[in-house]
Amino acid sequence: MNFYMNEAIKEAQFAKMIDEVPIGAVVVHDGKIIGRGHNLREHSQDSTTHAEVLAITEACAYLKSWRLWDCQLFVTIEPCLMCSGTIINSQLPQVFFGARDPKAGAVRSLYTVLEDTRLNHQVAVHEGIEADRASMLM
């Protein structure tokens, strides 16, 4: 588990080096990383280019499916509302994140969107993996 979070942290470090918000994510399928992403909003001038969305997009392309049923997402910081919607729509069963985001977190801090039983899909959430390292990047 820490191996995958370390890979997400590497993505966040890359984002920081290019003056982006330092958030990184990886999607794992059968023990293999099939999607990677780090924030690119400033470089792309596209508000949807969050780390989670980019990693999920790459994973969907790899699997040739929008359904990521047998995958896990590892992300350095708690996902926002937009990313949580993408996680739900891709039907990821599990999300692991490092540190909470008190300003935009939609998984634990402000909302609990991924576990909302009113939605058509719920996600198992695991928090605190490498939390200190993840929060230090911010």
C-alpha cells in the first residue's frame, strides 16, 4: 500500500517542480499502476485537469473501459467534489488518500460523497496513508 502512495507522492513532487498544486494520484489494477496523474491546471488552463481525473482517464484508456471495478485509486490529498464525481462514475471500489483537505475535501472533511448511499455507487475510503509526507507537500 505504501509503495503505491509513494508513487502518488512522486507525481505530486513533479507537479510542485512545475509550479502546480502538488497533488498526485495513481490507479492500480492487479498490482500494476495503469494510470498516473498530477495537477496540470496552470499549464493546461483547464480546471478539470486534477491528478485524480488524469490518472482515471489514463486507466480507462489502458483497460479500454470506463468501469474501473477491479482497481484502486491512491491520491496524496483528499479528493474534491469534481474528482469524487469522477471516482463514482468510473465505479472505483476503493480510494486511499494521504491527508485531508479542509477547504475542498469531499470525502471526509466537508462531505462524505463517496459513501453516500443515495448514489448508485459507494466507494470504500481509506485515509491517512503517508499523511505527513502528503501534507508536507502542500
